[in-house]
Amino acid sequence: GAVVSQHPSRVICKSGTSVKIECRSLDFQATTMFWYRQFPKKSLMLMATSNEGSKATYEQGVEKDKFLINHASLTLSTLTVTSAHPEDSSFYICSVRGVRGRGDTQYFGPGTRLTVL
Amino acid sequence: QKEVEQNSGPLSVPEGAIASLNCTYSDRVSQSFFWYRQYSGKSPELIMSIYSNGDKEDGRFTAQLNKASQYVSLLIRDSQPSDSATYLCAVTGPSGGSNYKLTFGKGTLLTVNP
């Protein structure tokens, strides 16, 4: 069964609005979650590492004030795209560092497709 | 900087054949190696993980690791049209800290022809 869920699966919004995406670990407590972005026909790009109870660690070039990450519990991390613009349209995917295999195994959520008009 | 290289393909094989996917990595201290399958428009799905030199088999899938050559491969036996997808190779470094991050290759597009 699914290990990680994401909500919503698809969202369309107007330019300038903020969008929140939820990532839930269903099977185990996740101290670490990751957020990725993927543009059409491109590779997965890691945006940030989300750590429960502390600030997220952002990759170089990712604006932390634009992509707000909150990891308030061991099963939930949220990504908020603030003041979204058309160039933010992408496939956003979270992953959970799991304990089913070794600690460095990542299980991916189903993704959220964001379209900004 | 860690790099993971894959042949982008597309790799086309007939149904029932063996598909061979290859990956090389640059960081010698990489410890964990993964193959993910990604269907078009979907998120990656874990297929195999391998940590030690040699072969690891799971059903029709066999992962092979050669740390001396910094090479990892995935063989798919009796390929089916449903195996048509992009296959992503990913590696992590020694456990702990930022080494939990995955470094992905760009993926190899596999097409299995009926």
C-alpha cells in the first residue's frame, strides 16, 4: 500500500495566490522529508530537506521565502508556494526517508501538479 | 560534486527480451544505490536498492553493483510493455547528515515493443 500521500493531487490557481501542498507519511514516523520539483521532461530537482521540529534546509538557488516548508509533526510536512507565478507551474513531489529498508531509502508521494495561470 | 550518469536512451527492446540499464557515479564514498521507475506524469517508484558488490535479484529485476568500477546496472528479464517507463538511478553517500540526500541521474527511457 501507499507509504506517502500528497494533497492536493492537482491544483490550478491564479497568479499571485499562495498554494499549500501537504505531504503525509502513512506507515511510519518521518523525521526527514524531502521536497522535489520536476519540470516536463526534466530531472527531479531537490528543493529542500524538511526536518521535523526545525527549519528546513534549502538547496542552492531555492528561495526559502517563496517556498515555505513546515514540518510540524512526524507525519506531516507542508510546502507553501507563496505568490505563485506561471514559472512556478511544475510537478511537486515529496519523499519520506523511510525505515522499511535502510534509513537512506526514500519513498515518494504521488506528486502535486501545480498550474499557475 | 556528486554526479550520476545514465544513457538517456531511448532504449527500445522487444517484448520478452532482457533490458539492460546502466549507471555510473562519480563519488567513491557513495554507499547506497537505488533504481526508481517513473511512468509519464507519475512520481518515482522504488524498484530496487543495493548496497554491496554483486547481484541482487527481485523477481524479473536484477541489480548489479561494482564499487571498484563505480558502476550499477539494472537488468529486466522477460520485458513487458508495462515496463515502458523512465528508469532513474540514484545514489547516496555515507549515512548521516546531508548524505541522506539522493543524487539522481537524468534517467533512461525504456520502451518495450509488443
